[in-house]
Amino acid sequence: MLGARWETTTCDTELIRHAESAKLAWRKSTFSGDQGAWVEAATLPGGRIAVRNSNYPDVGAVYFTVAEMGAWIKGVKAGKFDHLIDE
């Protein structure tokens, strides 16, 4: 996944500290409904975007730049990832 941060570096350690902070405004999609499967996103200081599974918030988050997230969202809107879901 382009932009995913799987290794811990000095930069990521700082981001993880921010991601675990209760001060972040994590947002969930209203399309999740009552399924119990939520992906949350929050903007970090400095503009990067953290994405996590709300069922396991202590596991950590994956971090993206605004450009990376923008490319993902455009792909989703264009139907490029429809094959990943069951309807």
C-alpha cells in the first residue's frame, strides 16, 4: 500500500504518540451502520492522515500524506476498489 508505514522510525514514533492522543478527532463513516466494522481517520499535526480500525485502536494506525489519501479517495470514487467488497 503506497504510503503505509509499517516500520517504526523516529518520525513515526512521534506520529504514533499523536495518534494515541485523545485530542485527535477520529471520524467514522456513517455507512458503517451497526456492523461493528469501522475505519476511522484523523488529521495529525503537520497535515498527515492517520487511519485505524476502531475495533482495535491500540494496535496502531497507518499514516498517509494528503496526496496519498487524495489518490486513494479518487480511486474509491471511480470504483477502482469495488472488487474488495461484498454487497
